[in-house]
Amino acid sequence: MAAPTTITALAGGVGAARLLRGLVAVADPAEVTAIVNTGDDIVLHGLAISPDLDTITYTLAGAISREQGWGLEGETWHAMGALDRYGGQTWFRLGDQDLATHLYRTQRRSEGATLTEVTAEIVRAWGLALRLLPMSDDRVETRVRVLGEGELGFQEYFVGRQHGVPVESVRFVGAEDAKPGPEVLAAIATAERVVVCPSNPIVSIGPVLAVPGIADALRARRADAVAVSPIIAGAALKGPADRLLTELGHESSVVGVARLYAPYVATMVIDEADAGLAPAVEAAGIRPVVAPTIMHGPDEAAALARVVLEA
Amino acid sequence: MAAPTTITALAGGVGAARLLRGLVAVADPAEVTAIVNTGDDIVLHGLAISPDLDTITYTLAGAISREQGWGLEGETWHAMGALDRYGGQTWFRLGDQDLATHLYRTQRRSEGATLTEVTAEIVRAWGLALRLLPMSDDRVETRVRVLGEGELGFQEYFVGRQHGVPVESVRFVGAEDAKPGPEVLAAIATAERVVVCPSNPIVSIGPVLAVPGIADALRARRADAVAVSPIIAGAALKGPADRLLTELGHESSVVGVARLYAPYVATMVIDEADAGLAPAVEAAGIRPVVAPTIMHGPDEAAALARVVLEA
């Protein structure tokens, strides 16, 4: 059986960006679509900032900072340095070149372009052939209720508190009234392979599923859908997925992830470290595929992408 | 007679900034107030940009780029360079450190601070003691009708077209409904000396006079008010004041300026090059004081400031 050639992936930030880098290396990039979480988006200094969209764009363009895992390689920080003079909000670090992305996005939005349209322009400017679709052109805002502090915006929790505080609940403000981006449902319906990237199930994939219509579209493609577990040996490689799962009453393991994803995917790739949990994943209703899932570099990303396409 | 110690100046950009630098050198800076044109303000990339306020702040802080006459000395341009990748709007050049001023202003405005309040914060952050008052906290927009092109925003005309196109008319959109900034009228009423800086009479001082209440407040102080002519030997040192005066039916000379300012000032400092026109200025109803008015550096600015205070 030939590997599927049209691929639609649900994506958050860093982990998704790495798998997508693998997918565009082993498939025709023009046939790859990523539907990206925008619940993390923030307006700061009047600028429309879309961290997950930018992390994917910069990663696929080979421009991401290897050291940071976010932002641009060789970035300078003169604007943030000068903002310190004013006691401005510098907790969310924006490099000088990265600022241009937000300036452009904000200007185009003010001219009437949708987030979907301006995202396509940005992706094209970086010379990328894949299609990057914001989950919605409507504002959906992930908000996190934190023990003792009340509710925070996602970036206040994630960056401002370094996701080091206990979470009581998460909600996606605006999701109920949001519509999927104009090409989103068709991209799910027509793909030969649907992929759920190794992103945070609660705050990266969760907002995408919360946009009315997307979860139903996924359920209809369950047989062709493959997830990659973001949890390896009980822990997240990066970010708070493990803590969030536990704090919100789920199991921080591939089994906990399998239970969340069972309505949407028939297959899940789990790391070799979790081979022993394969029967429990199976019991949760998902066929496990055991493979190395840590993507240190392009070769591992491409190998994992092949597993996902051939699973 | 002792020179006046409390000073309120009407100000545009570069010329005003230089005279203000002189005024704070020869008087107590804490007793100097500038009421600044905001008709040139522009929202670009979602950012609230106030060019005249910033030119004055940077000049008085000794941070203005000497070469450009605007922006910051030692500025870098990484954001603009990166914006080129997107085909973004780079005609209005914003340096990386300068961007921080606009980021801060925009953020504070979005938090509910008035332009007057955020301007005071910025001035304080630069360690300046003078008081900088936007002419209004309401939006007033200078628009320029250009031969064959229709109406342009001021910066499109001034920066985008390098003010090299013939102007048919100028208007100040929003001025009729604008209120003077909260401290503006009192600053005019209580100053011992009112100064009209050597700024463009049409597009720098014009918008200030167009805010209801300010012209009347000035008329009441005419005897104590001194203008410095921005026109020397028929020409503007910088910018399109000479062309604009001619195109809009005025005389491009100290006499033309005197006719415009006669309702507001009893005295005008004119350059030595225009000594021969002193009788015509007198005939326009303004007492001329002849002095060197070109401010190459701080010494000439201080000398001119002394003339203005002692006139």
C-alpha cells in the first residue's frame, strides 16, 4: 500500500513544528496542511501575536532559534532593551526581526485581511509550500484558572509564570461562537491521512477541538487518523502537558492521552519507552504503534513522519 | 525687567525641538511647557506613533540622530529589514529602539491611559523635567489634498511623497470636536511668556490652533507672546513650510508668517537675513526683533531662547 500523499495535521507549537518538518521532508510539502491552534494568540503593545503559527513557520523555514526553541536564530533585542527604559511589558520577549512578523500581521488585519489570509502571505514570504491554516479566523482565547491567582491569559500562565503554578481549569473563551477557518473542514475531510501532532492535548489540541465542527469532522476521519503521543514515559518533553493532564484529572501517560484521543484517532504512535503500555492503549480503543518519537533533528523527524504515514 | 520664568510654547517637530532645547538651557526646565502638534500622528502596524512628541523628547534627551534629524542616534533597523521580507509598509522608517516608544504608547493607551498621561511617562523615563502636552487627547488628523492624487494622510504626504507634490488644501479632521488636553488652556493662561516655535505655520502650528479653545486662549495672551519665524529669506530651513505657504495663497516670507500670527503674538523674532522686511512685519501688526535664528547647535539655541525670553 502506498503511503498517503495528502496530509492534514492538527498542530500546536514546538512539537508540532518538528513533526511537520519531517512530514514536508518525506511528502510533497504542497500536499501538507496544518490546522494550527490560535488559542495562545495574544494582543500585546497593540500587536497581533500568534505564537504557534510563527513557531511552525520559523521552524519549517529553518530560521527558528535552536537554543531557545522559539523566536529567530541570530535575533537582536534592541526594541525590548529600549522598552525596559519605560518599564514596559518585556516579560513576553519579542526580538527585533520577530517584531516585523507581528507588525505585518497587525497592519494587514487592520486593512481587513483575515488571519487565514495574512498567515498564507507570511508562509509564502518564507518560501514555504505547505498550507498553514489558523483553526479559526475568530478570536478564541485560552484562559487558565490558577490556584490562588484566579484566571490568567494563556501567555501570562505559560511565559509569565513559566507554567510553574497549579492549574484548576482551562477554558477557551469565544470558542462556542467561533467558526472554523474557511478551508479547515475541507482539509480534514479530503486528507488521505489526518495527523494529531505531539502537542499539548489540553491547551494546544484542546482549543482546535473546541471550535464547533472540527471535532465532528475529525470523528468522521477516525480510521485514517494517527496521533503522536506528546507524553513519553509519563512526562512531556517540553512544556506543562504532563502536569496539566494530572491537574485536570487525566493520567499523565500514553494511556491518558489515548483516552482523550480515542474519539478522533484509530492509531497512536507511542515511544519505545512506553512499549509496555501498548496493551493499555489498545484497551483504551486505539491501536498503538511503537517507534522512537523524540525528534532531536531532521533525520528523526523524517523517520517519525514516515511511521505516521505508514501506520 | 527680569526675563519670564514660566514659559509655554506651541511646538511642532524639529525646529521646535531645537528652540525648546535652548529654552530648557536658559530657564528652569520644570517651568517650561510645550503644547505639541499631534495632527501628524499616525497609526501604522497597529502602533500609535506621535512623531512630533517623540522628536522633541529625543532631542531634549540628547538622543536624536544628528545625521537624520529624526529617530535615535545609533539606531538599528532589524525590524524594518525583516518587514521587507513580507513586502510590509517600510516607507515610514521605525528603528528598533524607536519602536519601543510606540509599543509602550500603544500598550498604555490600550490599558486606558490618555495620550497626555503616557507622554508624561515617556518624558519622565528620559529624565526630562519639562512638561510635554499633546494639544489634545482626541484624535485630530491632518490630511493634505494633493494635485492629481486626492487626499493623503500627513505622513503619506510628508514622508511617503517627501513633501514634493503640490498641495491644494489642508484640513484637520476631528479638530472641531476635539478638546484641548486637560492642562493645555491653563498652561497658556498662566505662562509669563508664550512662545510660538519656528515650526510649520500651516501643518504644525495650524492643527494646534484648530483645536477649539486654544486660539482664543492665545489671543488673550497676545501681549506676552513671541513667535520665531520658521521662514528665513523666503525659505524654510527644513520641510515644506515655504512651498505650503505659497501653494495655499500666503506669502513665503516673514511677512506672510506675520500676517498669519498677528492675532496671536505681539512680537516675532526674524532672522538677520530678513532685517529689511522689519517694516513690513511691523505693518502686519507685529513688532519685529531681528536676531540670528539658525540653530546649528546648543549654543545658538540657547542664544535664540534668550532673545525670545527677553524680547
